[in-house]
Amino acid sequence: MTSSSSPSQDTERVAHAYPETLRADALMEEDVAWSHEIDGERDGDQFDRSERAALRRVAGLSTELEDVTEVEYRQLRLERVVLVGVWTSGTAQDADNSLAELAALAETAGALVLDGVIQRRDKPDAATYIGSGKADELRDIVLETGADTVICDGELSPGQLIHLEDVVKVKVIDRTALILDIFAQHAKSREGKAQVALAQMQYMLPRLRGWGQSLSRQMGGGKGGGLATRGPGETKIETDRRRIREKMAKMRREIADMKTGREIKRQERKRHKVPSVAIAGYTNAGKSSLLNRLTGAGVLVENALFATLDPTVRRAETPSGRLYTLADTVGFVRHLPHHLVEAFRSTMEEVGESDLILHVVDGSHPNPEEQLAAVREVIRDVGATGVPEIVVINKADAADPLTLQRLMRIEKRSIAVSARTGQGIEELLALIDHELPRPSVEIEALVPYTHGKLVARAHDEGEVISAEHTPEGTLLKARVHEELAADLTPYVPTPVA
């Protein structure tokens, strides 16, 4: 790949790419065992010599622009990144898909992807993630492309981050830090910003590292120190950690307070017996587009990962006239950082508290089954496994018909739709109407016209079968919940003997 910078500029960039003052915040203090989930079957412990000896370039990931002037303009705003992944299991296509998703995440964060490489290994190297020899090759690629950041497709341990940075001489971040950065950019509400800040502090706490004078002790020094200053004292890094823990405790209290307001609204909907539907799914699967198509809500729709962070609740109506609420939720992603799952737990409760989940999956994605599995893993984490689910295969207009047939054969309760064209939306609305819980009591009552509110409640909260206006009042036949049935009981006509 050609670079838009000269060799002298490359050398200068490497020399000044990552000052130690910035680096101290990002590095971890102690090694943590790196764990990697293995999906699918392994093909044995031994790889071909050629595979073990090669960093395989992944084609088609570069987003570098052709127009030199535009490249120079964007360079002012964008980090120039090289992606690196470790392929431990699955097929070569799986590894390429994973790195392509990392490229999409990097672009969403505002980076310019220059190159992407994959190393075939049994497991990530404990020291440098890809091994010392491959780390040297990666440094050459960084110099060749003029990159200023390396992004690894996994969560790095403290030791891996430190050692890899020491070799490549530029900033190194992992997948978790990248996703946290995207969330920080997209959070708009006060609660969303607080949740992201909490997740970032949880991520950074074990990664603090003292450098130089920052290790000097506070309030220590023994003789001549005066009252309350004797003893070892507290190091600067310990002080920083304590302050972060205090901030985290404050953030948790704020999020708990904000959660109360949403719970009140949710309880109000439950009191009025309004069924709720939650839209969940992989990021960029088209959840917001589907919400707009079903309700005309006008929610932001963007071809970017994690465009929606704050839950949006809208009122909708079934074809038979029953009211329900639709909640758009944050998108999920493969290996979603557990810090985020914890921080966004209150937001994700919309899924757990719903009566029905519309699980949206991108039918045009190369591996939609993996997306379904990743989302269900998070749904399990938030305790929503008991909620009925409809799999909505979106983007059917762009999907391979064979893929659609395969998905609909595997997922028994599924439907193919296109939020963009409207294909299948009528059938989806009918399916929602059928699946929503129905009121348990069927009642017939002659409601006086002076109590018209009861008739209105029957329309809003129940399912009206028939309503006939008579001289005495409204003869109402409806299915309603127990509370409303009790209010209507005094107006039930007495059977004629």
C-alpha cells in the first residue's frame, strides 16, 4: 500500500506517536490471563508451516481515499489505523468476517483503516498477542503505511498491551476500548453518558500504571514530616485508583436515580395493562428503521454501528386496534464488553420487562446465525430468557434467498421483512397482534352513558369485541383484565329467569 507521508515524517510520527504522559493512562499494571472463546471445532494443535510463519493480509479493508487533498484534510481528524487479529478457530472466512467487523467499528469511531492482518495461532501469545517475530513484522507494516494506531481484535491483557506497544512504537488499543469509544461518541442523554463513563472507568481501573514521579508517595516520609505524615503513605497511583472508585460509586448512584424515573413510567404502563414489545438485535441490523416503519416514530436511522444508545419507547396499535408500546434498544455485538453489559443493564431492562421481543437480524450479513447467538447471549445476561421471541429477518430485499430459507427453517417463529421497502410489515403486525398477551376476562356489560370512561378504558386497555349504543347506555362485549372487569361488574345485565 502506498502512503501519503514521507519516510522522514514516518520516523517523526513513530518517535512522537504516543507520549508517556498519555501512555500512562492507557497501560495496565498487572498481567491478566487472556481468555478466548472458541466457537466451532478446532482443526488440531498443529498448523501448516506456511500458515504459522505468515501474517495474512486481509484484502478490501482499506478505507484510504484516492483524492490526496481530501486525505490530507481528513488526516487532521482521523486516526490512521492498522487492524490485527488472531485466528484460533473456525474457517478463514470467519476470521475475515471478524476483522471486517472490527474495520466497521473503527470507521464508526472515526478512524481511517489502512491495513488489516491476521495471524494463525493456537491461542494468542501471552506476551505480545501475536508473538515477538510477528510484532516486528507489524512494526514494519505500521512504518510502511504511516499508521499511528494499532487495533487488536480481542481484549488485551496488561502485559500484552505494554509489550506490543514497546515493539510497534505507536498507540495500541483493543476491541473493548474501541467499542467504549464509540459509545462515548454516541451517548446523547444524561443517563447514556453516565453509563458510558461508568463502563470506561471500570475498564481503566486495572489499567492504571505509574510512571516516573507518579510513584512518589503522598503523606509519607518518616522523620521531620510532622503530625499525621509518618509511615509509607499512599502512592500517586493508589490515589488515582481511590478517586476513580469514588467517581464510580457516584455514577452508580446517579444511574440508580435515573433508573427510578423509567421504572415509574414502566409501572404506569403496566397499571394501564398496555402490552410492551422490545426490539433487540445486533448493531446495524435495522432496529430503528423497523421502529420507524411500524410506528412512524422518526427515530435517527444511520448506517453506523451503535447509532442508537438511548432507549426509545413509542406507542403503536395492532391491526385489531389494540394499543401496545414498542421500545428500541441499544444494539449488541459479538464479545460485547462485560463492562458495558453491566453499565447498560438498566437500559436493557426494557427487554427483560417486555411481553414480546422482536429479535432483529440482518438477513444480508455473511453470518446471521452468529449474530443471533451473540444477541441471545446478552439477553441471557440481562435475565430475559423467559420472554417470547419473534425472529425478524430484516433487509430481505438485499438477502440471499437461500440464506432466508435456511434461517426460516432453523428459527421456527420467524418472518422475513424489509424495513426499507415495507415487505412483510403487514404480516409482522398481524403476528405481533397474535403473540401479544390477551386480557383474561370476557365480559358483557351495559355501561351508562354517564360512565363513558369505562368504555374508553375497555378500548385502551382491553379488546373490544362489540359495542352497541342503546337507550340505556353502551352494551359492551369485551375481553379485559381483572381490575377493569371488577369495575364493569356492577353493570353486567342480570339474567332473565
